[in-house]
Amino acid sequence: MSEAEILTRVENGMGVITLNRPKALHALNKAMCEAMIETLRSWRDDPAVGSVLIDHAGERGFCAGGDIRMIAESGAGDAVEARAFFHTEYRLNQLLFDYPKPVIAVVDGIVMGGGVGISEPAAIRIATERTTYAMPETGIGLFPDVGGSWFLPRLPGQSGTWLALTGARLKAADTVALGIHTHFVPVEKIEAIKAALLAGEAPAEDVLAELAADPGPAPVSEHLEAIDRLFGHDSIEAIFSALDDEGTEWAAAQLAILRAKSPQSLKVTLRQLREGARMASFAEAMAMEYRLGGRIVGTHDFQEGVRAVIIDKDNAPRWSPARIEDVSDETIAALFAPLPAGEEWTPL
């Protein structure tokens, strides 16, 4: 009998949720999301549980995202299974966002997509030197979901826009500097951190004050002024033009990265973030993402992106339209349109 993909236990007043799908880098599927929801709901009003720790088994990474192959296969048909996954995953994200007890996430290793969705709502988010954070969805014709609409626009300046559009990969010095993660702990101290937290003898903040460290200078800091200036425009065309006019090696590199992404995804993502910045609640952002997710999985660019990056691995997607100028406003508007009555996403 195969081992459970989600392991849970309560120890000295702390509930522990351990992602346990290491061969898939703990990529989330619907059953894993359902198991976490059930556990979190059972602990919510349990006086024996005062806080929650989310971690992962093994050393390969925290969570690489969602079950993209399943989503693509479903999207190629009626998308029912894909929508059911998004519906459940987003309810998990919302549950964590509103959770009445402190949540601590140890994001040691890769944290992308769905992994971001279950760690960003945590009050304490611990990175290590093995942490690699990214929201790389524009490279597969998707968009940064799982709450990206809420979290990314609320990072300093336009750093969230830059991260969402380029899919830039950050290490701990950058993630801590931007507030994506709250603390840096060297790998060799992670087990000591967990043991101290689980001992329940001191508040989490005191444990971290003793064992957390300085991750060092943040490489992104030298580019923040340019990021704010160049990525602050409200159209992809304007961002491309600003990068083209900048005349620096860094700007040229960002433009080259963007030109390789799905033009449709770039336009969806920019609108998603601009709308998310104005939203009053996390639930409103999740409802918007659910509309987008259920529709975009059936588009040419998502199917082609998954083929090129995940299935055939030729990394040569043929986007359609191939140019940002040819992605119509009507196409984008249709992806964002409200769903029919009774089909909209709702929180638990």
C-alpha cells in the first residue's frame, strides 16, 4: 500500500502537515488539497491545536506546483476535472488565508505555483539557501494563480509585476528582502527549528530570533528602481517599449525573457495583477482566478506550453497569436468575464 501523500500529526499543541509526494516534488493534486482542507477544518476549533506547521518530506523541494499534466489533459477535453481541482485548491488557499491560528511554512527548496499558494498565507514563512521561489506560469501559457492576484501586487513597488511576467527565480536573500518570506534559516538549523517549535517551550518568534540568520545582500535590490519604472505601465506593449528604450544589459535581458513567454498569458497576467491590486478581499481575487483558470486551460497556448515545457521538453512553444500586438482586447475580456449563475467560485 502506498504511503499517504499528506501526513498529519499533533505534537505539543502544534498541528503538523507534511507534504509527502517527493517523487513529484510534492506537486499538489485534488486529493492532497482535500486532505489538507479536512485536517485544517478539524483543527480550527480544536483547543489541543494552537498553531500549524506546514513542511515537506525529503530534501528535493517544498512544492513545485500543481498537477499540470492532469490539468492539461482535462483542459484538452471538457475541463471538468481541471475546474474541480482549481475549485478545491483555491478553497484551501482561502482557508489558509483566513485561518484563525498561526501558520508556519518551511519552504526549504523549490517553491513554485501551488507551493506558493499554500505558503504565502502563512504568518511565518521560512526560507533556506536551498529555496528557489518562482511563479513561472507565463512560460506555459497559464497565469500566476493560487492567490497571485492578491500577493504579487502587494509586494514592494512593481516587483510582483516583474516576477509574474518574467517568471524570475529568486533565492532566499531576494525573497526575504521583498517580504515573500519572513525569515532565513540555514539548512543545517532547520531540524533544530522544527524541534524547538514542536517542543512548544517558547513562542515561534523567540525560536526564530535565536536561530534565524541574515541571508546576505539581495541581488534584486540594484534593479528595483528600474523595475518600478519599467514595469509600472498598464499595457504589455508599453512595458516592451520601455525595456527596449532603456538601453541597459539588464533591460535587454528582461525583454528577451518576455519575448519567449506566451503573449496571451502576458496580457492576462498584467490585467490580473492590476485588477487584483484594487480588490478588497482575497476571496474576490480567487473568484477571478477561477474564471480565468477554467477557461485558459483549454486555450492553444496552455496546451502548447505544457507540450513544449513538460511533455516533449523541447522548450520551443509555438504561441498563437505569436505577437502581443495580435492578442485582442476582446479575447482577454472573454477570459475574465463572469461565469453563469451558480458556476462562480465560492469559499468554504
